[in-house]
Amino acid sequence: MTKPGKKRPRAASGVAGGSRHEEPGEGGADEAVAFIAEQTAALRKLAERHKLHVLHYLLGMTQLEADEHLRLRSRRKLS
């Protein structure tokens, strides 16, 4: 433990010259959006099962947004 008033030194981030927003092992924005879409679908089913209507709706909107983002990204890559 540190004494009150003293700050712990920060650990090195391990990112050498890479993007500040990507941690080692991450695949970037497209992989993140795909993961979010997948997890949102599972959470949406859970919300529906427990009759959490507002959460079900909001997660549905999140899933639509993630799917749309993926669709537009793949369309741009084809061009």
C-alpha cells in the first residue's frame, strides 16, 4: 500500500509506437464492433428472458448500430 498523499508510479503501457487506442492483441475497430454486436445480441436475449423491456429495446438499438457500422465498413472495403 502507498502512504496517503503519495501516488503509485504508473506501469508502462507496452505500446511502442502503435496507436494509443489499441492495446496489444486487439484487432482494431472492426473487431471491436463485431465483438460488441455479438455480446449485445446475447445480452438482449437475457434482457428479453427477464422481461427487462427498456434494456431489451436499448440493446436492440445498440445491436442495430453495430451491425450497420460493420455493413458500411465491409461495403467501403469492397470499393
